[in-house]
Amino acid sequence: MNPIERLWEEIKRHLSWECFGNLDELRTVIWQRLEKLNTSIVASITGWGFILDALFVSGFS
């Protein structure tokens, strides 16, 4: 599973019982959820130990 899939899984978890009248309403709610995320939240959702270890070893910052 790609890290972005884990992020979308988290976003969709909050939308599972919502009903939207149109696509714009859905977009608005998704943007609201995304705006609540900060770097540490995204890292905790998407960061797997082996990915973080590989980035550290590679010197990526």
C-alpha cells in the first residue's frame, strides 16, 4: 500500500456516513479535512518504519 493510500483511507474514514448533494459539497468537506492535517499527523499516517529508515539512510531531508 502506498503512503498516499493510507492518507486517503484516513480522510474517507471521516466521510463514510456522509451524504453529499453534489460534488462541490464533497470537495469542500475533503478540503476541510485536509486543512486540519499538519506535518506530524501526515507523517504518523503515512510513515512506515522501513520508509523512514530508507529516507534517513539516503540523507533525504
